[in-house]
Amino acid sequence: MSLVPSWFKDETIRQKIAALDADDFAAMGYPRTGREEVLNLSRLIAWYFPWDDAIDDAAMLQQPADVMQYRDETIQLVKESLMSDRQEPSKPSSNPAIQSFWDIGTSIRSQGSSDSNKRFAEQQCLFIASSAQSQIDRKSDTPVTVEQYLRRREDNGQFESLVPLLMYHQKLKPQEAVDRGTAMIQESYERFYQEEQKLYKDIEPEYLDQVKECVQVFKDLIMCNLHWR
């Protein structure tokens, strides 16, 4: 991950990147992945935090138009780095939180196919758009519903605000909201394994091992999120 700190001159950001230990996260989350791919994943994980912090830490100061511009500039660079043949971006960004994705995207592009790069770009843009919208919503005087929150967080993987939303919408005490959130996680866990078994029954035998390997990737990543500090 030595490349990552060079993207940022701000020592505070550099220290944050070092402290999050993205190498460990990538190794735990993708234990069946090759070395070069794990290095790319480590850089990607390290990029997420300063990119998100740029709008997260200043969310109450920025206007929605600022967040949308940040979102749009990032999406343009992500798509170009992954889905074009360019060696340099057509519009380099002066913001290191945006520009730094170029190194990651072009490295991933060189190792992937046009189809895999396109799928990856689409997922990254979905995450970027969802994260930006979450910050815009913080300007609203009305909290989002639990259902809206869960749908959006499925796109960006952050569920840290579920408990206060349950308290607000369902009039629960803090411990009641924690218990309800825990029950929701347990229900999700049980549904996952039920659907997994249904899936295996519907797969043709010659593809079963590949599908099981794909499902295991999701399990590895879930366990990584549970154990990573």
C-alpha cells in the first residue's frame, strides 16, 4: 500500500490511511485472491476513507451542489480509468481524493476484462452516488425512514446510524433499538443461508463449484468486516 500515502500531502490523512491497515483488511477479506489483486484491493480500501471523509467531515458546511459536483467529478474519473484506453485522465482533478483513484482504476483495468471492468466501474459509481446522497440527506430536517436508509446502505455498506433511526421512527429506547437491530442482522443471516441452499439446488452440476466459490467470497468479506477493527 506504499503508493497510497504519496497521493496526499496532508499529514493527518496520511496518518489515518496508515492507521486503518488496509493491507490487513484486504488479506482477511480476500484470502483466496492473488497478490497483485490483493494489493489493488488494499489501495482501493485505503482510498475509500479519505474520499468519503472529504464530504463526511464537512457535510454540514458543504451545500448539496458542492457534494453533487464532487460526486460527478469522481464518477467521471472512475469510469474513464476503468472503461477507456487512456493513460492519463481527460480532466485531471486538483482534488487528491478524486485524482488518486486514477492509479487504482488503471491498475485494475490492466488486470481485468472489458466486461469485468465495466461491472466494477458500475458498482463503484453506485457506491459513490449513494454515499454522496447520504451526505445530502443530512441537510434535511426530516430523517430518512428505516426502509430508505437500509436500501441506500446496501449500496455503500455503512449501517452505523441504524440504531438512532430505529429509536426515532419506532419510539424505542436505546437498548430496545440495539436489540431490534441485532434481530434484523440475525434475520438477514438466516435468510442468506436459506437462499444459499436454494441457489445450489438450481445450479447445474458443472457450474456448482464455481458458484460455491463465488458465495464463499461474500462470506469471507462478511467475516472480515466483523473482525476488522
